[in-house]
Amino acid sequence: MLVAGIDSSTQSVKVLLCRAEDGTVVDAAAAPHPDGTECHPERWWEALNRVRDLLERADAVAVAAQQHGMVALDEAGEPVRPALLWNDTRSAPQAKALVRELGGPETWAERTGSVPLASFTVTKLRWMAENEPGNARRTASVMLPHDWLTLRLGAEAPVTDRGDASGTGYWSPAEGRYLPELVTAALGHEPALPRVAGPAETVGETPWGARLAPGTGDNMGAALGLGLGAGDVVISIGTSGTAFAVAPSPAADPGGFVAGFADATGRYLPLVCTLNAARVLGAAADLAGTDLDGLSALALAAAPGAGGLTLLPYLDGERTPDRPGATGVLAGITTSNATRENLARAAVEALLCSLADAAGYLAAQGVRPRRTLLIGGGARSAAVRALAPAILGTPVTVPEPAEYVALGAARQAAWAAAGTPEPPAWPAPPATEHEADRAAAEAAAGIRARYAALRDGTPG
């Protein structure tokens, strides 16, 4: 049996065709999406149809897609406007207003697992109500990107899963239900919302007769594709950075650092997101007059601590901590340490310190890390891999680069086809293991302390 997993992201759609019994990838395809922070849903459907030949070879299908995107539909099921995507920040004032109006951060964390930011669907609904009241009045139902694609593929009715629903800002992971009063407060009336399906439920059939699984959000798909277990913390170094882990109970962080999501299996997925990640390395490479491989070589040629240089890597503002107006700071520079090697080392150390902070917020919510899995484009840096165990404070596993979101969707499709209590036990992806020696661990303590002093002493 073959199963297909779809990853519909902001940039593109990617499809993996896998063997249901062991997850072996037998074929893959991709098609681009338009750039920008909003997109008409039909563009996603058009891209998916460009890889339809591969998709139709599957006996079961699931969609994992970008979280939070607002797909607002009229009575006829047509979009009232282009979907606002997770990376559209125009609703930041509305996020602050909703938090203030409806009980404050502690209430939001207790009820929804998260304190909503501009990325969350609920804030985008409030923005539309205030700025496009006609569109708001026409909105009869609201979906997420993966919900909309699942319906177009053949779901019997609008349907979502608990993982993606937990990123809306109006669904409770702890209670397992929608909070209609919150969506009404945002939009001005109560729209129809997709039914929340069980993790491995079959929700419909595609036109070519494949079983259709409920799908999920992209982070939940990645967790399923990686086969996360207790004590596994994932740090993904892409354009932005994320740290997440599966957990047996829901998180509720009134500080707003940890998003208390659900996962795609019936458990929970506390997650921390940073705005600056791999692009810190790109900016440092530009300053050093080299490329990313060159930056890595320069960083490895420098001593731990970068000769006293410390970088605060909030180059374009920051989300964790919440400093939207912040800029980067390079501290401790002297005539003796102002070298390309030290600049490169400081950039890698800063990136990892920022991500270590993110993992620390997970620990404050009860996540006890056993090991850290490094994924994303930034994990390809030899310097990142070498320095990570000491600065993160755990052994580091670097899985072989793969499309883990699409792989997780494929695993969910195989699970729905099998009808078993647990997902199929696909083998763990090939990986390399990295650990810190005592000298590196001792040096890392000083690096983290110096970074924390700069972080806490810098306004922004």
C-alpha cells in the first residue's frame, strides 16, 4: 500500500509517496506557492493539482499545512478575501486588545493554552472585523489552510484535527472543545467551524478512491514524522526557530513564551518560536564576506567565547522574548578581537543561546529534555552541530535532512488506513549523534552567562 503526505507551506506544496508499512519514500514532487503574507486558497489548490499524478498513486492521503492561516468563507463556501497567513503581522494591535479585553494573559493561557500573538487566527478575525467589516459580515465559516485543502480533496464535511485547532486561539486543548465566545468576540458573530476529528479517523474519500485522514498543522506533522518520544526536544533552525516537544499534559504559560498546542496523536505539543534563526548566520556571513560554509569554517577556527565578543541576535525584532522593536547588538568588541573568525563564532554562539533560551521555556512547563534533535537548514552548519551540545546542555541528534512535515502527514495517512490504536512504527530517520566534552561544557556556561547579561541589560 502507498500513502501520500502533503506539506502545504507558505512557500510551496511538497508531496511524499511512501510505503505504508515502513515509511520508505518511493517518490516526491513539489510546486511553488505565491510569495507574501496573504494568499487566495485557490492558489494552494492549483499548486496541489500540479502534483496530482503522484498524489493519485496513493491509497490514503493526509494534509499537513501552515498553522494559523485565516480562511474566511461565505455562505456558498467561497473565500471572502485572500487568506491571512501566520506570518502576516498586521493584527498585532488586535492581539493586544483581545488579551486585554478578555481576562489578560493568565486567562488566555488557562483557557486556550496560549496567549495569542498576531500569528493566531483569532487576532486575524478581529483585524478583519475592524478593517473589513463587510467581509466580516459575509463570513459564514472559518477554516485553517489544512482544513480547506482536506475538504477540497474529498472530506465529507469541514473537518480539522486537535493539533491545528489548538493554534486558532479559540479552541481549548485542556477541554478539547471550541470556545465560541472567543471567536464571537473577535469576529462579531459566531461562524461555523470545522468538526475536530480523532487523530486517525477517516474523514472522507478522494475522487480516485483513496482514504482521507484528518490532517494536521505543520509542526504537529513534523513531530509525527520524527517519531518523537518522551524527553525528545526538537529545535528547528529555519528562517525562524522553533523548539517543541510532545508532552502528556497541556501547557499553559501566562508569560506567552510557550504556545500550548495539542499534537496529532492525542498528546500535547508545547512550542516556542523565535523570529531570528538561520538568517542570523546569513547576516553574519555577509558581514564576514563569505558564504554559510565559510562562516562555519571561520567559527570553528575561533576559540570558545569568540574572544569576548557577544552578539544579541534580535536582528529584525524578536518574538521570544517579545521585543518587536529590537535590533541586534554586538558587544565586547576591541581591536584585538575584531576578527572574522570571532564574528562568525559569536553569531553561532548567539543563535544557539537564543534557542537554548527557547528550550528553557519548555523546561519551565515541565518538559524534561533527554536529548535534542536539530533539524532545518541551519542544522546543516558544521559549526552549529559542533557547538550545540555544550550550549544546549544535552546530547544532540541531527536527523538526515528530509521533508518531515510531509512524512508525518504520510504516517498519519498510513495510521488511518491501518485503523490501529497507535501510528505505524516506522523506523527512526538516519541521524548523527553529537556530545560535548567537559572543556566545551565548562566554556559554554560562561558563554550562556555573558549572553544572558547582554540580553537582560539591553532595552528593546
